[in-house]
Amino acid sequence: MTRGELGARCGLSRTTLYKVAGRLVDSGLVIATVSDAEPRRPGRPAEKLALNPAAGRHLGIDFGRCHVRLAAITVAGDEISTVGGTHSPAAPWSERIAVARLLAARLAGAVPRLGLLGDVGVSVAVPATVPFAGQDERALADMLGRGLGARVRLGDGPRLAALAETVWGAAKGLTDVLYLELSERVGGGLVTGGVLHRSAHGRSGAFGHILAEPAGAPCSCGGRGCLQTVASTTAVLEAFRVAADLPQLAAALSAGEEAAHAVVRRAAIHAGRVLAGLAKALGPSMVVVGGELVTLGPPLMKPLENEVRANVVTYRSSPQMPVRRAELGDFAAAVGAASLLWSPSDAASTQSARA
């Protein structure tokens, strides 16, 4: 757009807009060009401002129990690059950070430049299952910032995945989305009005600790019968067969083993009921389900979707709420972390903030 067009959009005074635009051009984040295709008029031709695709990329890092995944999004938001690596579950933070630096170098194709946009910093997804080495969140952010050489913003993996699926994935183009993640940990997030919901203390999305089975098994949170105890990867595999893994469960489903279908159906029904309750209260335009368990496909998704639709009231004035499988897979949290810096949906980016 020209400066005049930008001024009409944002309502800034001419003086303020020219000052801000000038700083952005000087910094290299914005470029000013004159198109040869424009018809020639008397006077100085109007420059058009655009984001500079060569200015850098927003970087998101997902530190998991035994993996590190990175996603980089161009300034213009037109390209996402991803790369991942692994380490032992007991790896110290120094080793995890070293893996992240090497992966960042691979993305950049040169010497690691984690502070790709200087003051913007790096957004990091750290799930609750990763040990904080006895540190609170501010201390962890400080430690990661020193190791990565950039300001760090911490985020919760499932909540960041919710943002990623809204901006780039299954719910792209929508602004009110409910996301549930069924993995080793059951969690999720809510995007409302295009903004990732934070809550008073930044800890919304603990859907795994909603009551699903009143007389169910004890949960790590101190409660009993939480969704975590019936719909997490661990809970489903333990209910199916001792020492089984997801590929074995998937094979059993393909072979038509009733025991496999029964445990997956049970998890799906409980997850669907929880989602239905949340959907009735929050009224999203779409429900997205992600995590390891969705790789099981229809045996999980079909009964889950049926349960949601059976328990959510549909009004004549509104269409039926769709339930979709997540599209971004293992890199959803990393993409969501990078999206915090790229997307205007959440402007705050202080080091101590937790998304």
C-alpha cells in the first residue's frame, strides 16, 4: 500500500504515519518501491510499502520430552520452514539448547542467528511434562534466553498448537476455534475473536483435568476420573495392552481387534462429551482435535464427532459446528510459537509472559 492508503486504514495522522513508516524502512523491515506498471502522473510517483521478505523470520521452538522442533515464519507470513531433532528424555537443558541452536543453523543455512528479528525474540513451547529443573517460569525464560541469545517468551504447547491450527491449519480463516490435543498429555486452547485466550494467570486450556469419569482412576493433578486418565496416549495404551505402543494399537485396529476398538472408542466418547460441554459454553465456529491419538484415524474421530454432535444444540440460524482433525501434526506447537511473533492476534511479548 501507499502511505496514504495505510493512513486511511489505520487512522494515524500523516505526520505520525510517515515517522513510523520511515523508521520501518530505515530498519529494513519494510521496503518502499515504485511500480513501473503504474501510469505516470505529474509530480513525484507514490511509493508502495511492503514487508521485506529478506528481513528475517520469526522463530518458534518446541521443547518436548525427547525432541526439539523449530518453525520459522517469514516476515511476510508467506512461508513456513520446519526442522526437528531428538535427545534422551533425561537430557539437561544445556543439551536441549545446543540441539536448538544446531537446528536453527540448519534453518538459516549458516551460523545460528536465533534473534532473527532482534527485539522480537524467540517464542518457546514448553509442555508441563518437561522438567523445569526446579525453576519457576521467569527463571526458565532467563536461562533459555541466555542459552539462545535472544529474548524468550514461554508458551504452553497445546495452546500454541490451537493458535497454529487457527492461523495456518484446519481452522484457517476462522476466528473462534476450540482445540483439543490428545497426546501423552491432554490439553488444548481457545482462540476467540482471532486472539489466543490467556486467562487471568495464563493457564487456560487444562482440558485434560475436566471430570470425565466420576468413579475413574486417580489423576496426577490429585483429582479422579479426569479426561487425562482415559484419553491420553498412556491411558489408552495401558487399557489396550501392557507395553503396547501406538503402531501396535493402529495395527490391531486395522486387523479389526475388538479390544483395540473398544479402548479407542471409550477414549473418543469421553473426549467428545468434554468437547460438547466446552462447545456449548463457548460457542466456537469449529472444533479441532490434534495430538498423537488422531493418527489412529476414523476409529477415534468418528465416535468423537458423533458424541459432540449428539450433545451440542444446533439452532436454525447457525450451521452445524464442524469437528476437524488437526493438519499441522508434530510441528503444530512450534508453528504456534512462531505465530505468536508473526500474528497480530497476541501483541504482548514480554520475557516473563506465558502464552
